[in-house]
Amino acid sequence: VGIQVNQHSGKGLRFCPHSKWDDGLLDVIAVESASRMMLFRVLDKCYSGKHVAMDPVQYYQVKSVSVIPEVDTPVVLDGEIVHGTPFDVKCVKGAIDIFV
């Protein structure tokens, strides 16, 4: 499961290609149980953003989300382990100003 407010992650991976940082929505991507071969196919399509049309991929745009896995799992925030699950995330449109 990935939750983002932008399209890109890592070195150009477009995990959430429909994301807009200022729309007040969280983009959530999840991959159902899949074989390793299918996971490699999904990952390969992440650079173009075409993975969201693949069968094992679920893509949502929501204002808030709760993550409640069957097994406690570490939460990684921008590369750092911050705490475990479960957790809630809420997007508040216009809460911060970004200057470029």
C-alpha cells in the first residue's frame, strides 16, 4: 500500500500518476496478491504510470484513509520508519503554502 500527494516517488517512479499536490486528495495505491513475475511487470510499468490499469493494482483518490492490516507492519514515511500500524491519514486542502 502506498499513500501519496504527488505523482513521483524514488527515481522517477510514477506510483500515483493521477495525483495533484493541491487537490486536497490522497492517492492510494495497493497491489493485490500477485506472483513475483506479475509484481515485476507492475514495477516496470510504474515509470510510465500505466501500472494503474493492470489487474492486481487498485488505485483510489480519497480525503482520508485508515490502514488496518491483519499483521502489525512498520510504517515508512519518506524512507524513515516512523511507527507501526494501524494508522489514519487525512489530507487538508490548503493547509500549507508551497513556494517554488
